[in-house]
Amino acid sequence: MTISLKRGAFPNTRLRRMRANDFSRRLMQENQLGVNDLIYPMFVCEGSGDRQTISSMPGIERLSIDLMAKEAKLLASLGIPAIALFPVVGAEKKSLFAEEAYNPNGLAQDAIKAIKDAAPELGVITDVALDPYTTHGQDGIIDDKGYVLNDRTTETLCMQAEAQANAGADIVAPSDMMDGRIGAIRSTLENAGHINTCILSYAAKYASAYYGPFRDAVGSAGNLKGGNKYTYQMDPANSNEALHECALDLAEGADMIMVKPGMPYLDIVRRVKDELAVPTYAYQVSGEYAMHCAAFENGWLDKNAVMMESLLAFKRAGADGILTYFAKDVALLLNN
Ligand code: PBG
């Protein structure tokens, strides 16, 4: 018996035609992930010849400056455009006013110099926030009730950003969420002659529980204890507020905008890109990395495939680049 379908019972449009062959699948691909999209976050620790594992972030280490300089050369040779630097200082360097943040010979500043010496072509992005340097783990200076003081904190952030730029940072990245700090930092940098030092503003930074492993990595988790950052980081419930934040920071002189965390906030990336049309970045944060790693280690997900898919999603959402702890793995994979 032959089955004959009447004309008109066929679909006119068969989207599967274009999916039938590898060449046509490649031709119609709308987004691509490349090495140029990657920013690698790195943790620098004191000492020399030291590398420390971080239990909640498999494959990521705290490196002393000498080892970090070597690693920087490798990253540059892989074609990774930039790294984001996070210092991990000893308890004796932490204080209520975070003076260590602007020490010209502090750990972060020395690391910047060493990386720029070792791999001048590698962009260095520095974190502007006081949490690595405060005894209480908050991003700013607190009053006697524990409230983070906006304008007092901003003064210190300006000194920190200037110290980083003096040391050779290419991009300073305020992740503290104080009001008005982008404008203040911009004028500090201009006055100091750093007219070409870019500002990447963590404008849409949410008060997220996904930062847990990072706080372990920088050793601020214990200090923060039961504390939280709700009075300055954004409520995960909000979306319009993110656009408001971004618009203000751009008006104050931000060159680039960061959305953070990443995967749970790709709707925000899309809105920022569509409505503001500026260089837009997103951070696949430590908790996102940790949960992927847990599934990979259990054999529940295929590492390479899921890693690439997760990052392609950022591109599809409109991100121009992605901060990700997978950056080195991805670059190795793309380089073959
Ligand atoms: C703090 C800072 C945080 C991260 C980067 N900078 C954590 C926080 O706000 O407590 C998190 C990054 C990550 O989770 O990977 N200035």
C-alpha cells in the first residue's frame, strides 16, 4: 500500500533543510564564541612559588606574583585579550579603612606591574572595591551600625583606582556599587593624567548568592559572616533598576558595562545591549562555575560541550565579552 499525501499537506517551509548538513548549519550560525570574547579572572596571593587550590573552584588557583607572571604569558599566547585580577591579602593587611587598597606597593599593584612586564599585550582589568582589604568583608567603609558609607567609601575607591592606574592597569572595574563613584573615579584618573585608562563599571551587580565560592577564594567569606550586601548590590527581582544604574554610570564616564552574575541574568544583558548599545560584558561568576564543575566531575554533564554552550548563550544574549573561569579551557579548546 502506498501512502500518498495530498498537495498542501506538506510543510512549505522545512527548517530542517538548513539543518541537514554541516556546511549549511555553519552558514546560518548567528553567533560565535571566539578567544576574543574571553576575560580570565585570576587570584593573586602573597609569597613566591606559591599556588593554592580553592576547594569550591576546581582547576582555579591562587597564584603568587611570580607564577602569575608566567601564567600571563601563556594566556597571552593563547590569544586571551585580558585578565581580571583579584588580590588575596593576609589578615594583617586588612583594616576598617582598607588603607592597603591604595598602597603603591600592595599586592594588587605589584601584580599589575609584574603582569604588564611579562605580557604587555595582555589587558589588565582590576577590581575597584574594598572587600579584599576590610576586616568585615564589606565592599566599603562602614559606620558603627555596619552600614556602608557611600561618599566616604568613594574617596577611598578613587585612591585605589589611581594606585591601580599608576601601576599600569589598563581598565579599572569598580564592583562596589556605590552611587556616583564612576564620575569620581573618572575625574581622579583625568586629573592624574590617566586619560586612556578605561572604566568597566559593574553597573548591574546583583546581591547574589552565586558569589559564595569567590568569597572563599579571596577569604572574605569568614569576615562577612552572616552579613550581606543588600544595601548596595541590586535586588535580583529588579530589571528596570539595572538600566537606570547603567545609564547613570555611562553618563558619569564608564566605557564598558558589566552585568553580574551571568547566566541567570542574561535577560539583563539583552536589555542593556538593546537599549543602551554600549560595550556590554557579563560575568559567569564563581557559583556558576562551581555548579558546572560539580556536574562535570560527577559525569552528569559533558564538560566541553556544556562549557561552550553556556558561553555561547552569553553571545546570543548580546554580550561583547565574558568573564569566565573557563576562559583558559575554552582558549585551549579553540586553539586545539
Ligand atoms: C566583590 C566581588 C565579588 C565578586 C567579584 N568582586 C563578590 C561580592 O560582591 O561579594 C564575585 C565574583 C564571583 O563570584 O566570581 N567586590
